[in-house]
Amino acid sequence: MARVAVNWVATQPGGASAIVGASGADQLDVTVTALDFELPAELRARLDEASRVPPSSVYQMFMPGYQGRLVSPGVKVGDKPAGYVPAVRNWAAGSVG
């Protein structure tokens, strides 16, 4: 598993290096062998998909996927309270209204 991870990171387009840790020379030798093979295209595609960063959103915390990682199954987290309206800052006038 570690060799696959190192191989995938080290061969990413645009990547200049991969930082690895080793507690001894034997472990470093095994890690270096991660560059001795090529990942099959279907495995690389699965790893790419699994590591894809979700798009950022200021309300991301309310999205089902995000909530699914935070709360137990079956627990619901509500949206903004009804009637909630954030203050609008008028930068030109320097006031809040």
C-alpha cells in the first residue's frame, strides 16, 4: 500500500518531489522500489478520483457529503435558520446595513 501511494504521488503531473519517511535503511530501500513499476491506468484513475478535492463553498458544512463525514448516520443538521439574512457591508460608504 505504501509503495503504491509513493508511486502515485511521485508520478503526479507537475509534481517535483515526494516527501517520504523511513525509520531505517531497510524501510527506505523498500520505499525507493516504489519507483520501479508503473501503476495501471485504471488504478491511477481510481486514486485520482479518491483524492479529488471537493469544490470549496462557504456553505460546504451544510452539504450532505460534508455532514456525512461529521455526524452519525441518521442525524440531520439543519440549514441556516428561517429568516436569516447576513449583514450587507457597503464598502463604499463604510457602513453595515
